[in-house]
Amino acid sequence: MLTFLTCLGAMAPTSLTWAESSTRKTILSNGINLIVSERNQLPTIHLQVLIRAGSTFDPPNLLGLANLTAELLTQGTTQRDATQINREIESVGGSLSASGESDYAALSLSILKKDLPLGLSILSDILLNPLFAPQEIERKVMELKARLKRMDEEPRQVAQLAFYQKLFGTHPYAHPTEGSPTTLSSITREDIIRFFQAYYRPNNAFIVMVGQVSLEEGTRLLEPLFKEWKSAPVVRPALSQPPILTGQLIEKIDRPITQANIIWGHLGIARSNPDFYALQVMNYILGGGGFVSRLVDNIRDNLGLTYGIYSLFDARVYPGSFQIAVETKNQNANQALAEILKELNKFLEKGISPTELSEAKAYLTGSFPLRMDTNAKMVRLLAGMELYGLGLDFPEKYQKLINQVTTEDVLRVARTYLKPEKFLLVVVGDQKEIQLKESW
């Protein structure tokens, strides 16, 4: 399949633009939203089903339930076992996967147009008739525990997990979607079935299709397959609020390694925040723009303290985090942190130059078409647009939203959302070598 697509890619246009797509939306008779982007350059279909049933819906004593439910979907139905599902998909060169994220669960299908009826038949079987066989649950739980163990052995992951746990407290974003070894052991088949029945409903999901398919054809194919998938009231759990940082919170984790893994940050914004676009520009200039960003220019290029440093706003359905992450020699940790705070305070004091603004805008608007130059990318873009309620005209609006940002806007959002006096700092490394300062 990969070789076939690679060959086709060489013959296809290098960029498939929004204007070359016919993207429309409808609602099927069972209440599910369907978004179809007709693109006829390649004979492939990429499809995603997103269900608003991510780890934010995990009960506190059953962390990992949402992800476990999602990952089990492809592991057998009342009609097909896992081996049969894999064999049928792979026999036509397709791919099928399921995953759980914090805000949603996703099923992803990639298949040739001529085999779309087969792919949709398997997809509907998975969503309507999952078996959740005890032996598959046991096998998947063991796999997830092994994944968590590997994460605990990777310093970057240790820092990231500790950062989220301290930052979000009892909010579900505090935990990895995989849960914990203890809570995974507590999950029963009945818990999984209850979760599936409560949240896997067409009125709590949507389908995105991209490729050689029209809205009318997609509707015609999907209606009979999903007519038995019934809507029902969905009661979302009430979420606690993350704790408010009132000062400097420092978490030191001792590991016998030569490089300190550092994450500095605090709460950020939700994707729905209208300041998102000004913050994109701001973050590109501060630390999200790779080699042209201020943090990289100073801490990597000028001072040679690291091979890489970045900043990001992790904007989700609920407010996520703002973080600056860097890996540096243990003995350089204090200096790197001092330079980070220096850059932040300089940003807040003086703002940005017109040249920085124009270069950031040029990159953000110029690179946006690359987010939809393949069917696979387009499916992800459309899924995000639907998840966050951005509207089908978002690709047409994006350039305007970025270009209307001013230097004053960037300074305003920096002063509103960056908190150099109230932050969480996580440092993983050899603490005897690091000798981390107690306050900043």
C-alpha cells in the first residue's frame, strides 16, 4: 500500500488546496454529522469517526477506561474476530486503527475507493457490534501497562507526566490517557460495556470522509450501515477545575542521567478562546518558530545550552497548558532557566518588532496549506474543525484571522496569558549535579 501511494504521489499535484475541494456537511437519519470533502486526485478514501468519549470522561477510579474502550474496538466484534478484521483490511491494502485521546476517541480508515464498501462494512460492524472479549481485554491491559512502564523509563515522559499531574490536579488532563497500572487492573468488562453504551452514540460523534467520494455517495453508503446505531441522551461528567497557581511550584525528580529534562509553564487556554490566533503569533516568535524563535536563538544558538527548546500552547476542548520545554546538561539547568525567564520578561516588557510580526504571519499563513495537501492531512484538519466548532469556512478565514493580529495584540495576550511569577517547574535529572535554585 505504501509503495502504491508513493508512486501515485509522484504523479499527483504537489499541493491540493481548499479551493480544489468540495467540502459539504449533512446529518444522517440517526443524527450523526457527516462531513465529506470530495478530492479526485487520488483513488483513496481517508475517513475518521470521532466520538466525544475521551479520557476526560474517565471515572476517577477507572482511569484509562475511555482509551481501553477505544483500543478494543478493532479487537473483535460479534461477527469478526481481531484476526479476521486485520486480514480483511490488509487484503485490500487498507489500514484501520482506533485510539483514545483526552477529548475524544477516534477510528481511522484508509482504503482504495473500489474497496470502500468493504471498509465501511467493517467500520460499522466495529461501532455497532463490539465484542469486548475477556481475553482481548486482558491482552490489551497488559499491553497498556507495558506502555506505561516504558513511559516511566523515559525522562521526557516522566517530566511531562509529572507536569500535567501537578498542573491539573484532579482535572482529567492530569492523567495519561492510558490510565495507571492500578486503575487498569480495576476495569471490568461490564465497565467497558457501560462506558460504550453511554457515550458511543451517533449524536455524540461525527464522520469525516476525504477523497473520491461525494456527499451524496457517502450518505448513500453510510445510511443503511448505520441505521441501527441509535441516538440517546448523553450525560457528560462534571469536571473539576485545575488548581490555581499562586506562586512558584517546583517539582524535582531525581534520575541518574546526564541531561536535565525541564518543563516550565502554567495553565493555558481552550481552543475556543478568541485570543488563540494572537497567541499563535506570539508563541511562534517566543519559542514555537523553531530556529527563528527567540528562545532557540538565545539559549541554543548564542549560549549553546541545548540542542532544542520550544514553547507551546496546548489548546484543547478545555484549557490546556502553556509550557516551555528544554533538555540541557545537569550543570546548565539553572542558567537555562534563568535565560528562559529573562526572555519572558523581555517579551512582556518590550513586545515584538514589526519585522518579527510580519515574518510570523508569513510563516503561519504560508504553511497553512500544507495542513491539507494530502487526503490524510485534510481528514485530520476537518475533524479538528468539527470538534472545535470552527466552521467549514475556517480554511478561508484563517489567513484573515492571523493577518489582523497587531503588535499591540501580541503584547496584550502575552501580558494576559504569560505568568513568569506564578508557574510550575518540573526538573528531571541528577539533582546533586543540578543543584536547582529554590526560587526564581
